Amino acid sequence: MVEIRFHGRGGQGAVKGSDILAVAAFHEGKEVQAFPFFGVERRGAPVTAFTRISNEEIRIHCYIYDPDVLVILDPTLICAVPLSDGLKENGKIIINSMKEPSEFSFPDAKNPHVYTADCSSIAMKFGLGTQESPIINTTILGAVAKATGLVKIESVVKAIRERIPTRTEPNAQAAIEAFEQLHV
Amino acid sequence: MKKVLTGNFAAAYGATAAKVNVISAYPITPQTTIVEILSEIVADGELNAEFVKVESEHSALACCIGAQATGARTFTATSSQGLALMHELIHWAARARLPIIMVNVNRAMAPGWSIWADATDSISQRDTGWIQMYCENNQEVFDTVLMSYKISESESVMLPALINLDAFFLSHTSQVVDLYNEARIDQFLSKYDPKIKLDVDDPHAFGALTSPEHYYEFSYKMHEAQINAIRVIKEVGQEFGKIFGRTYDLTESYRCDDAELILVSYGTIAGTAKEAVDQMRNSGIVVGVLKIRYFRPFPTEDVIKALHPAKKVGVIDRAVSYGQSGPFFNEIRSTLYHESTPLYGFIAGLGGRDVSTHDIENMVDIMQNDPAQDLIWIGVKNVD
Amino acid sequence: MGKKQKNDQPVEFKSIKDMPDTPTSVGSMLVNKTSTWRSIRPVIIDEKCKRCMICWKYCPEPAIHPTDPPSVDYNYCKGCGICYEECPFDAIIIEQEGK
Ligand code: SF4
Ligand code: SF4
């Protein structure tokens, strides 16, 4: 079982992102689970969401404390919350940022593999959200697919088409662009 | 057909698959999406049902009672404060022997205002005569809604049923759910056709004054129907298994046969406990889980059989019967009255507090090292 | 208006199995005749009655059958006098019971 934890802020779409990733894995025949950390939703407030992907039935129903993968939609959260707490050894961290991976340090994590993708710019290019608050959940899933190899980009696109009823194609294209831009 | 769905969608699709005739419900977090999706399904003409908008939960159940009395199949859903507001009519629906199916998203009672998981709301409806059950996952939600119509509408039962799912841990969690195909569902669940109903061509008065001469016997018959439900739940669970490949019972034993320690629980905690059991077995602790699906009727005999081999039994409750102990713990203790098994009553996860595999390992640790205790608060903070 | 019930025969259940699951008119109310509550008795005067059926609408029991003219079911009429009050044509008179 692979456990993925998403960190974002209200309005960025972390919860929907965790759901789309689950649907993508489902299309590859996996058992999946996706759920939010159930806060009272406010724009800008820190939001956590979870995805589990497994070959077997998923019976566990608690939060994810020791993730294999961290997806950080807003890099300003890195100072605000101890995000990498519990990340498994050699775990992967995907950050929405223009910076280079080497510019981030996670002292709590053992040998983390850090990836960055400028998802905000890509999302803006495809008109997702506004300049102040781009909606980057679908975009970053392209980067997640590339960095982790958990799901194929085709499955991500299929899941976006299923779960995003409006502006579907720009969302799908943004994910593909992030997938292509990320270097592993 | 398989889909990735939240527990709330699974509940709504269950009612749709059962081809209910009348739906009446009032929105409340975290149940709201059940009402939303059903109103869409009805508006889109995918389900030929009457969707009755009401001004309160009390009216929602009143509406279902009236509709069900005419021979319609009905569905409603609520949560917490909404369930409490229905209370008067919850008794009424059961004593009128109307097999209404209600989904309750288990949410804590206020104050403090909480939208998070806690079973106190449904446990408070214990003695109303409703069949009451708890779901572990979204597939079980869908399957149970379907099975419940068949169980409740059985001539020897004719009681309403309350299906509970944990707030957010199921209601807002996406999982893979098999929705089967319509033809097979229709083969499993036939039309509702009660013996007596409101019918202008054959008039009857309902719910009239009942003197001490008869009231007692009606109560006797309610209990008899609950006991009959034990057999019917088993039969329907078997039949469901033959058609859809998933067999259900009142309880589910997980690695209990050789277990020295058995944890008893319900809802999503039972699922997390299964995961924890696998981990603990890998490190040599011989532990199992008994998941209780039905709180009413209570599966006394099955519980005695399943727990008999255990050296120690722990019960995990996401609810408290204040001034006593955990409500499921009370049931287990009275069920095991004739056994000398040491019992541990754990309270965990109140008001949506997460219950992790680590918490469950902690409980097993207490069972291994400490003397038996009726009330152990897991994770309570700052108690001197 | 559908089937007539055999209202004058009290129901006795030989077995609890024959009893309905919930109080319905085939059960308790056939036994539970409320006529004994009555101290006054409404009587409809055919010649004065205009068949407006207001008495039938207002009777809370309902113990007035919509026949022609309307008839009071004295098994269940509890003597509240509402029909007498409401009849716009004074077609209902009140007699004392037990006289
Ligand atoms: S007296 Fe009252 S109960 Fe009797 S027929 Fe008139 S309205 Fe009905
Ligand atoms: S209210 Fe008076 S006039 Fe009208 S139907 Fe009844 S008895 Fe006749």
C-alpha cells in the first residue's frame, strides 16, 4: 500500500486532487481510498488530504501518519507546519515551486527525494483560478505521476475528465504540461 | 459496474438501486451530499420517485411514515441533531411497523458544535425498536441499503432500519464500490407489497388508542420481530452472497479462530483494527477482531460463540453511555455474563478524534499487561 | 366508499399470531368501542338535513358516515357535540343518553 498526503490551502483544491489521484489509480485496477482532513473549510486555511493506493482491499480508516509521498501545493506551508513529520525513509516530496529542489531542506525526513514543479505558472497559463490564487490541484498531479510513477499520465487525464465537469480540457492539459516539465 | 464513490454517494445509489418511491430528507452536515445527489437523480428522471422537500427532520420522517403507510418504499437520511429532532417519530415508525430505511451519518451531539464522527446520536435511539447497524466501508453501505429493504420488508420483521456510517471517515471518503447491474438487483429485491396499508378501497384506521388490554401484546410482537430479524438478516446475507458474491452476517470474525485476544468494534474502527491485527500478528501477538454489524437485534449467540475461545476481550466504543461505560461494552458484558473472560472497555475517537493502528496497538498492550477494566479512555488529554 | 367493516363484532384473538402487528381498525379499535364515553347523543333529522356533509367533515372521530342522509356510527361517536354546533341547518339535535 502506498500512502500519499496532500498539503495545501483552502481554495487550491487539495481535496479534489487526492480524489482524482485515487480515481486515476482505480483505472489501473487498484484499490483506492481518498479523504480530506475534515476541517471547516475556509479559503487560505491549511488543508490536508489523503490518498491510499493498494493492490489489496484497503481496510484502514485513519489519517496517514507515515506517508510514502508528500504533495505540497503551497510552499509557504513548509515553515508553518511540520509537513515531513513521519515521511518514510527515501520518501518523495513534490512541491509546487519555481525553486530548485536543492533549495528546500527537510531535517525531519530521512533521505527524502524532493521534486519541484512550477504548477502555479502552468495553471495560470491554462486559466485555472486567478493570479492571486491559482487552482493547481490537477496540474500538480501531472508532476506526481512523473515523480512517483504511481499512475500513468493517461490515467490522470482520464480521471480529470471524469471528476472535473467544467474547464475539463485546460485542467487535463495543465497536468500533461507539468508531467512533461518535471525532470526526474 | 465499479466506481470510486464516497460513502454518501454509496448510500444515495443504494436507495436508487432499491427503486424507492418516496424520498424525504432535510440536509445536515455531513449527510448533505446524500440529499443533494438524490434530488439530482430524481430531477434528472433517473429514478421515478417523489422527492418531498420539508422544513425539518421531524417532517422528513413524518413524510416517510405517511408514504410508507400507503405501501410506498421510502428512504430518508440524517445525522446527529437531525436524528435527535426525529426522535418522537422514530418510535412512531417502529411501532407502526413501517419498514422505512434511514441512513444516519454518525456525528457528535452538540454542544460543543461538532460535525465529526461519534456514534452517540444513533446509540441514543437504541430502544425505539429500529433495526440498527454500522458500516465499515462504502461497499457495505451500498450493499446494506439494498439488503435492508429486503430484511425490513420481510413479513416476519416489518421494522424500520437505521444504517450508520461514520462522519467523514465514510461519508466523505472515496472508495471503490461495485454497483452491480440493475437486472440482478431487481432479481434480488422485489416490489414492496405490505399486507395492510392505507387504501381507500379497503379502509383501516392506524395508530389508534390502544388500551392496556392490547398495548402489551403489540410490544411483545415488536420484540418477536426483532428476534425474527436475526434469522432474516442471515438468510438475506446468504442470498446476497449467492447473487453478488459478498456474503453478510450480523457479525464478522477476523482472525478470531485461534486468537488469544479479541477486539470487538463497529464502523470504520473495525477496519482499522483489522489492519492493526495483521501488523500485530506479524510480531507474534495472537489477536483477532470481531466486527459487530448489528446493534439491534443484538447477535447474542454469535457473539458468545465468537468470543468463547478468547482469553481476554476488549471492546472499542466511539460513544459513551455516561455514568456507565461504552454502550457496546455493556452489551458484550451482559452477553458474556456466564463466561469468566476478563473484559476491557475502551473509549476512543469521540467527536471525530482519529483512531490509528497505533492507538489499537496501545489497547492490546493494555490488555496484555494490565488487569481488566470496564472503562479505559484512550488518548484522553491532560487527565491527572 | 369501499368495503364495510363488521363493526359490531368485537375481535378476540385466539393466538397472538392472529393479532395485527400494529394497532389498526382490524385490531384494537374494533374492540375498543368509544361509545361508552358518550353522555349525549346527536341525532340527524332527515327532513331538515340538506346533505351539505359539514357534520361528516367536522366529526373528529370520524363517526359520521357519508351516507344519504349522513349517519352517526354510535359505536364510536363520543358525544362531543361538534356536529350539532357546526350543522348550519339545525338538522342535528342532541338527546341525553340513558333517558
Ligand atoms: S357528537 Fe361528536 S363524535 Fe359524535 S358524531 Fe357528532 S361530532 Fe362525531
Ligand atoms: S351538517 Fe347538518 S345539514 Fe349538513 S349534512 Fe350534516 S346534518 Fe345534514
